[in-house]
Amino acid sequence: MDKTLIVTNDFPPRPGGIQAFLHNMALRMDPERIVVYASTWKRGTEGAEATAAFDAEQPFTVVRDRTTMLLPTPRVTRTAVRLLREHGCSSVWFGAAAPLGLMAPSLRAAGARRIVATTHGHEAGWAQLPASRQLLRRIGEGTDTITYLGEYTRSRIAAALTPEAAARMVQLPPGVDEKTFHPASGGDRIRARLGLAHRPVVVCVSRLVPRKGQDTLILAMPAILARVPDAVLLVVGGGPYAGQLKKLAAETGVEDSVRFTGPVPWEELPAHYGAGDVFAMPCRTRRGGLDVEGLGIVYLEASATGLPVVAGDSGGAPDAVLDGETGWVVKGGSAEESADRIVTLLGDPALSRRMGERGRAWVEEKWRWDLLAEKLKTLL
């Protein structure tokens, strides 16, 4: 029986979009045919207990390294080689190409016939720096396929690879569970809980970090409120930028029209999307292109929920929007453009409904997990 060894730092219970991507893919593969080699989420008793409880629930084998961050060191490489041989794996999937893909030659020598490495957003940053660019080139030479999220990341990563490796690149974005994210996800319940039952709601679901653009939405609120006085911005998620965002809302004079939920349980995320009338995340590129949006799965989850979306133009975010059909792409960081598009959608329910319905149909056509998992199986 051919098996696949998945080597990754990005695996639950560690939270995040890449972690959800890998887990969803793994769940759609034959559990008898995969072995996951992952780092430990957190040090200490609490982290160990959470990790052990999660692993016990999985239908496939999960092997945890003692470290919280796998690196392509001799020890980690020896462990990966041992697991490949012990479990009879003939293929390897690196959940994030850089830097773990540097182990590819050793795994090839140990018997791996197919090696696939997936890129996200950070590899596009690696491609811009001379030293890491050379490492990325080595990863391309050592693997059979490097996957990419969308055209933005493909073009930048391909420039760092040999022409042969660039020609072997294949698109493999994350997907959306259309059965979990759907228009009847329970948004009315969240609205009632938060006292927003009859107010127009702009929702943003994301980690609170500067790139995502929650600050741009707060700065857009005065213009939005001037035309839609009872509108409210619902900011869903946690992160290091939370304190500064709350301070900005107070300084801007809109704190009564901005609600921060903090982190919410994963099972409640679909309902929080559903609590909105419009989804907006005007993300922007920072640090000279090193801090960039790889794709923006949140736009697709919002589309699956039936919401029109307003996206920023950072990196691959526009790949998750059919501009003018499922929503609009605005200049990242532009409060003026964001406010204009949001007000248009709040003021035109028929337009919002059409865009939401088109978004839902697009997700069902292209972005379902089962379709993407079949593509990965073929690559492996």
C-alpha cells in the first residue's frame, strides 16, 4: 500500500489558516495511507494535553516531534527518514515548502518516489532575499512539484526557481467546506446575542494584525456612518493588534459602532460570518512586499456564506474575489475606497444578494475541499 508522509509545522491544534488547510486535506485522504510528522504546538502540560487530545481524535497516525518548530536539521531529517521507512511511505508532502523542503534529497535517497512541497505567502518573501532565494531554488530542484496559491505567489516564487522547476509548479489553494459555511449558518443567533438584530453589519473575520486592514475599516467608519447611521463594524478574531485597534476606534470617535468579539471557537465562525451583511477585509502589503496576503481564504468562506466581499489588493487576495461579481477589490489601506464600496452594498440589498449568490455558486464550482483533495492525491 502506497503511503504519504506529511511533514509540517502547521498542524492543529496550533491555530491558523495553513493549519486548517493541511488538516482538511489530510481528512479527505485515506487515513490508512498517511502519516503526519509535525512539531508540538506548545511546551508545558497544557500544550501537551491539548496536542495529545487532538491527535487521539484523528483517523490517521500523527507523530509529534519534541520541538515546537521543525527545522531541516540532521536530527529532524533522520527522524523523517526513519518514519518514511518504518511506515513504508513512497511519497512526501511538505506542508510548507520553506524551509522543510530542504530535506527532500535525503527523503528521496531513502525511497520517496514523489515529493510535493506547498507554498503559501511567506515563500514569496523568501524569493526576494538573496540567501533565502537560493534555498528556495534548492527546494525546487529537490522536489517533483511546488504548489502555489494563486498567480501573485506563483510569479514571485517561479522567479527564484530553475526554469524546469518553475514549469512543474501546480496551483493548489486551500478550499472551503461549503456544508459548514452556508447562508443558514446561524447569523441571526449571533446578531441577537450581540444586540445587532436590526442593524446593518459589516463583518471582518481574521487575525488582528496590521496587514489585515481592520484599522482601515475603523478609519472608514465615520464616512460609512454619515450615510448609514446605524451601521456597525463587527471585528471577529484575536491577535496582537487588538489593543491598538480599540484605541483607534476611541480616537476616531466610532467605538460605539465597533464591536470586538475576541477569539471565537471554530465551530462558531460560520455563524459570525452569517451575522454580517457585507464582509470586508481591505488587506495591504507591508515591509516592502515581505508581509503580504497569500490568498485570503476568509473571502471565500464569506462568499460561501452568501455575503458580498470587499477585499484589499495585497498579494493573492484578488484571486479570492471575482471583481464586480462576488464583490470588489479596493486599494489596500484606503479608507475612502473601502467606505464607498461598503456603503454601496449596504444601500443596495438586491446587489448584495446577487453578489452573495454568485460567490456561493463560485465556491461550489471551484473551491470545494473534495475537488482540491483529489488534485493533491493525483500529485502524490
